[in-house]
Amino acid sequence: MDLPSEKDIASLKQFLDKFCEEINDFPKEDDNLPFRIFSYFMRVEDIEGECLGWAQQYLLSNECPATFLPHLARTVYTEIFKYDVTEFYADDDDTENQEEKDDDDDDNDENMKKKVDNDNDDKDYDDDDDDEENEDESTKTLKDVTFLDARKFIKEVLNTVHKVCRDWKTKLPPLHINSKPLEVCVHSVKNTRRKMEDVHVICSDLNTLFNLKDCASHSYYSVFDGHGGLDAAIYAGNHLHTNLVHNSSFLTDPCTALKQAYKQTDEGFLLKAKKENLKSGTTGVTVLKLEKKLYIAWLGDSQAVVVKNGETVTKTEPHKPEKPDEKERIEKLGGIVVWFGTWRVNGAIAVARAIGDRAHKPFICSDADVCSIDLDGTEDYIVLACDGVWDVVEPNDVPELVYNHIQQTKGDRTRTAHRIVEVAKESGSNDNISVIVVFLRDDISPPQGKMSIQFPTFAAKNPDKGDDSNDKTTNNKSGGKQCEKT
């Protein structure tokens, strides 16, 4: 970590001057918020993730320099942590607004069903049967869970953002930054869908955001592809990295920590879904980078591709219901996999693993697969994307696509993700599309063809069974290599 440059400080001061001149505090009785939130309730355990997420979203929407987002967000949470939150406890009897939201959700489900014949690649269309027998055991009681009124609490968070920015305008605290962040570009589009249900997260300085001391620098990237609503994807976007960092294995065994973070995020969302009658779910793909190591975790059909020396290394294998091992697992639990426009679990969900999907547990599980890569300096970049890309773009086409784009732009890499999105749309994708490209070195290699090198996979301990899972690697259809589940 280094001291920020004079240019960085000047940019921060310019933002603080402008922001503090424009802001007004939010009265608790007023519903006027700078952005929409999709929830009425939040658990006490979720305060940190929600606070950091809201603070960063608010600051970014007001053009805060990205370099200082984690510093400001962490300072806001440090202030919030001092509060007595009992005044924000939710009234369990206040259900009027929630019933209205449930009616809207039911209307959305009905609209989704009507679109089935023309939209068969949707992840799900609910049959309005909340099969309580299929719910995870952890969601069956809420008596020990304390919920806050999220719409009251967010105003306190945003007012604290104002206070912190005013304090910093008066006197900047000592600041240190990551002076060599990786170059990252991102692009997402709703495409032809009714609504956008993707969420992406880019955190180039995880250490500052979570006040990590005396350890290697960590950066974090995720794409979450929601279905049946946006709630699950938003929740995962705010809480997966929070759960990851606080996992006891985070610094010693990141692969196990990633698996457990996905599981914990699912359990937290299921409690929220039970409280608010939410039906949504989300797939996800996550990359955690240390100095000389990459860790990749995935759930469902969102995928990550690593390009090394101009060659594709496909590190993920989508969790599709028709895969023999997934089909066997689902059927052993009493579920079915049937063809309904595409292969679906219980005729409804087009992926075998996801966060959420409360009515379809345990058939839709949240057991993430993980793998790790030792970096030797010849890796070019990583592409994280949802199935809106990978359903129409082969991983082995990525090196040529990216290289040609950078040649055409005379070395400008800032719109590389835009180009991948454009190619997916041109290739027939009508799904939401989200793409993150993380460059790992300054000069990338020209495309070399199909990858034949075998990368080692990591067999993390199963957090439920406590034993090591089988470690094996198989070829994928496009000729690259991929980590199978661990």
C-alpha cells in the first residue's frame, strides 16, 4: 500500500467539495431515496454487507473517485457500528406494504408464465406453488432472527455518508491506496428482456474495504445472474464477499472459504426470502486474486475463463440439470429433471445449483465448485460472464475476439467488455448480459489456438462433511480444460 499521489488527492478533494455542496440529509419519515432498494427487511447479521453496499452505490452514483470508495465505505460502517440499532427493529405486525409487494411479485410470476413459449431460455417461471416441503430447514423458523426496517436504516447510512464526507472535507485522514490496481472493464445490458436481473461486483482493494491488516493484497470480482426477481442477486452482491472475508479459513484456505461463503450467503438469503415471501434465485461466478494466485468459485451457469499466452483455459463447468451427476443427485432427493423448453429441475428452474430458489430446495443446492491457479506472469486476463455470453460465445473464441478488438482500438482496452457484449448480441443472445474483464498484464499475447496444458485443480474440504472431495479434470466441448466440481 502506498500514499496517494497529488493528483489522486486533488480528485478526492474536488469530489468532496462538490458533493458536500449538493447534499441534503434524509428525514426518517420521508421515502425520498437517491436509488431504489428492493427490500423491506434486513437481518442484524447483514448490517455490514448492506452498509458497505449502499455507501459505495451512493458514492459511485455521485462520481466519487473509485480509488477512495473502499476508504469512505469502511469509515461509514465504522461509524454505523457504534449505533444502537434497536430503534430500527422491524415491527413484525406491519405487513401492509409487504402484502403490496407480494401482489406485485405474483403479477410478475404470471407475466413470466405467459412468456414461456417465446422465452424458453429463462432460468425459471414459477408455478405459484410454494412447496413448503421443499424449503430448506434453516428457513422454517424466524423466531430467533432479528430484522431491521431496511428503509429506515438506509437513511441513517446515507446520512452517515454525508457526515463522513463533511468531516473529510474539513480534514482528510491518513490514506493509503493500492498503487498498482489491475485494469478492469465491465459492461452489462438488459438486452431484450423485460428487466435487468444481473448484478456485478468489482472490489480492487478488498483489504481497505474490510480493514485487513498484515496480509497480502486481495481483489475480488463477481457476476450474479438473477432469475425470478432481482432480490437474490442483490443480496449475493452485498454479502458474498462479506461472508468470505469473515470466514475463518479466508487467509489460510481461500478455496474452502469460498465454498462456505456461497453456502452462508444462500442460508442468509433463505431467511430473508422466508420473511418477505421472495421466490428469486441467482447463479454466480467469483474470482479472488492474491499476488500470485487466482481462486475461482462458481454456482450454476455463470462462468469464468482465463486466457494464458493467448490460449483459453476454461476453469468452470456449468451446473446444468441434464448433467448425469446433477440429475442423479436431484432424483435421489425426490426431484425430477424434465424438458420444458430446456432441461429444468421440477419443470421450473434451468440450473441445478443457485443461491435462493426457496421453493425448490434442496433440489437446487448452493454447493459451489472451486479451483485455484498459480500465476506465473504469462496469464493475459480473466473474463467473468453470465450465460447470456456463454450460451452463444465459445470460450476458445475469446482470445481472438479480445486480441482483434485491442488491435483495432490501437491498444485501448477500456471497451473490451463492451465488445464481448456486442458479439454475444450479434450471435443471438436475448438474455441479460454482464461481462467483467480483468487484465493481468500490460501486453497480452496473440491468440495461439486451443489449450492443451493441464492446470491443477484444488479439492477443498466439504464444509458439511469435513472430508476431501474427489479431484478430477475433464475436457469441455470447446477443447479447453476445465475444473470439475471439488
